[in-house]
Amino acid sequence: MNRHVVFERLHNFRDLGGYRSADGRTVAWQTLYRADSLGKLRGADWERFLALGVRTVIDLRYSWEIEAKGRVPEAERFHYVNLSIEHRPYDQAEISPDVDPWRYLADRFAEVTEDGAEEIRQVLEQIAEAPGPVVFHCTSGKDRTGLIGVFVLTLLGVDREDVLADFALTELATERLLADWHTANPDRVMKWPGYGRAPAKIMELVLADLEARYGSVHGYLKDRVGLTDDSVDRLRSRLLTGEDA
């Protein structure tokens, strides 16, 4: 199976299937996808997306981002949910090049894990309960989407090394994400060399911070987010299969 689903206008659309869980099961293919903005879908890309059979779309963006860039076309065709997990917007292009990029982003992730705890719980519950294939996305499919992807794979018992590697796959999209930014902002200067980057180091810092504060990622999701054991069981039942990858 192919992890990367190729589109012309989308750069970071991936299948989360195929990873091995600690209990020997495998994350089901063609069931859970992560993506950059579905508002970019047009023409052949739209037809390719419909062929995936997605039934639930979880949009992690701010409402003002949706108003500016659009949501998935014909949203009424899907169970469409908007849950903005980030509450403190910032402009990555304006970050000083002198700032440690990975520590800076890890600190922004930390804000999301605290501010967006309620929305994170709702996102995970939606994934656990939704019938049929699900896609969750933000703008670049990098930070907010990356965080949810890490939480899902961790709850499914996927090895930490694989979880971090999946997060870092966004690095393959960095060049196109940066090109899109320059096209959309011809009169601006990109000040920060870390734009569009997603090395594993960022998530290593994020997870270390959560473990220092809550004992484990599972502890954070239970004690701060409020995710119940029943929801975790439903998530695992829905997304794990006994079939080999």
C-alpha cells in the first residue's frame, strides 16, 4: 500500500495505515488519513479524493482560516466537523532567524496541548466513533495535524520511533509548502528558515515535555484531555486489524 496519496494541489496527504502496534496488530489502511488544507481540492484532485470514500472530515483550523481559504468542497456530503485545537495564532514567516526553531515550535505545541485539550479530546472521539474513512487536516498538514497524528498512533500502541518518523514525513512536502507561501505572499519576505519543516526533533521535545509534566503521553491524554478508556478502546477496535501490513 502507498502511504502518500498523490494530488496536484495538495502536498501532504498521507494514509496512517500499516504501522505495527505493540500487541502485534496493524493500523488499518484506507481508514484514517492526515492532510493539508482540503480547501485546495479542484478538478482531478477532487475526483481522486472522492474515490477514497471519506465520510468524515475533521478540520483543525481557525474559523478565520476557513473563511479565507475555504473548507472541503461540498462539505454537506460529509460529516464535517471544525475543531480548532490551536488558540494562540502566530505567523511563522515573521519568526526571527535567530530563534532556535525546534524549541520554538515545541513551545507552540505545548500551548496547543494545554489550550486545546477539550478540542483534542473531541477530535480523538470523532475518529474513534466515525463510520467509514476519516481525514483530519489543518493548513499545511504539519503542526496541528502532526500532533493529532502522534496522539492517535501513540494510543494505538505504535512504536515511538515509527510515530516520530511519521511526523517527519512532512519534510518531503516542505519545498512545495514553501513555494505555495511565496506564491500567496509575493510582497513579503520569509524571515524564518524553519518554515514548513517538521524534523522528528520537534516532536521528541514535545513528547518529553508531556512526559515530564504528566508522566506519559497516555497520562496527558487521560488526565488533561479527559479521554476515557472506553474511547481509547473504541479507537483501537476501529483502527487496528489483525492482518499484516
